[in-house]
Amino acid sequence: MGRLAGKTALVTGAASGIGLRTAQRFVEEGARVAMTDWNAEVLREAAAQFGDEVITIAHDVTDEDAWIAAVAKAVEKLGSISILLNSAGTGRATNVEETTLEDWRRVMAVNADGTFLGCKHGVLAMKQTGGGAIVNISSASGLVGGHNMAAYNASKGAVRLLTKSVALHCARKNYGITCNSVHPAFIMTPMVEGLIARGKDPAATQAKLEAQIPIGRLGEATEVADMIVYLSSDEARFVTGAEFVIDGGLTAG
């Protein structure tokens, strides 16, 4: 029996990166999973490896009606939602002067609004069926600032404190729902790979990122996914409102 046997999960941003790897780990640990992403074609291709243990849902996390529909479909197909991973995210590497209002609003819409809507509708579904676990992907950039990450810093900081508010609300209401945030540093996902590729010298860009990590390398999606598995399992029943940093020591100094 896996650590998540009998559980059902909804994972946003599941077509790639941390979302995809976590969906895979959830299946390996015995859960059935609803994988969602805005890019339906890429999502279907990514989910093909899982067979009948997953369903796919095209889903814009910035749209409340889309959240209502996604949760309803997940409950219809899986019977309930006992785990919610808010993994969908986006970023812009621009400072406050360079960030356009359009870029600011897009980053906030996906990272902050999307996580808020996930928490809201996840709680509404989970409280009907005995509770569950919500895990929100924030970032090391939600703990410390960066000179060229204005919108991303703000959005991930919002996720951090939203998580604590949700955790306290659910505890006060005795819903049996935990809510925790995960704060990765540079993880080798398509987002970071794209950042590296856009550098004038990609090898130098990667080396610069690695130099910021005391451990001396970038993280791997599976390392974040393993932390999420723990927070989603019964092993973490007494863990809520907490932030879990997985950054190779970046924020330790």
C-alpha cells in the first residue's frame, strides 16, 4: 500500500515541471489524480504515461468559473478531492521600473489569484467529505526579495500568507483540512530552463544560478515532489500553516 492509497488529488500546472512530477509521485503512492493545465494538448501528452489512474481537465486557474467546473469534474470522476496541489505558476524577471502593469497583473492573476481560487473551492469541496490537505507552491522568492523579481516576489509572498490564513480558518472551523506552502529555489523545470536559455550565455547563466545555492547545484522536481507527498499524506496530519523551504540553503544565510 502506498502512502497515499485511497486518496484523490487535484493538481494544477500538471503538464510540466513540479506539477507533472508530483502527479507522477502521487500515482506511485496510490492516489488517483485529476491533472489540470491551461494547455490541454500538452497536458494530454503528459498524462498519457499514467493510464487510468488520472483524468485530465483543461483549466485556466485565473477563472473562477473554470475552478468551479474543474472541482466538480474531479469530484464526479474521482468521488472526492482529498489533496489539492496549487502548482500552476508563472514569472517575469523584471525589476519594478521595467515591469509593465500588464505583466504585473498576469503574474498576480496566475500565482496569487489562482492559488486563492484553488484554496477557496478546494475548501468548499473538502469540508463536505471529511477534510484533506492543500499544498501551495510559493517560492524562496516569497521569503526573500530579488532586485529583478518585483511581480514574482509579490505574488509568492501573497501565497505564503494566504496559506497561513487558510490553515487557521480551517483549523478554527474544525474542517480537518491542512494547508501548507512549499518554497523551492531554482529547480530544473521548464520555467528555469527557459530563464537559462534566454541568457546571453546559457552556461554562464546556469553557473550564476548555481553559485547562489550553498549546496552548489540546482534542485530537481522530484525533490520538491517528495516533500509534497509528505505534506499530502497522513504523516502530516499535525502540520498546518507552515512553510517548507527546499532551496539548497539559499535563504539560510
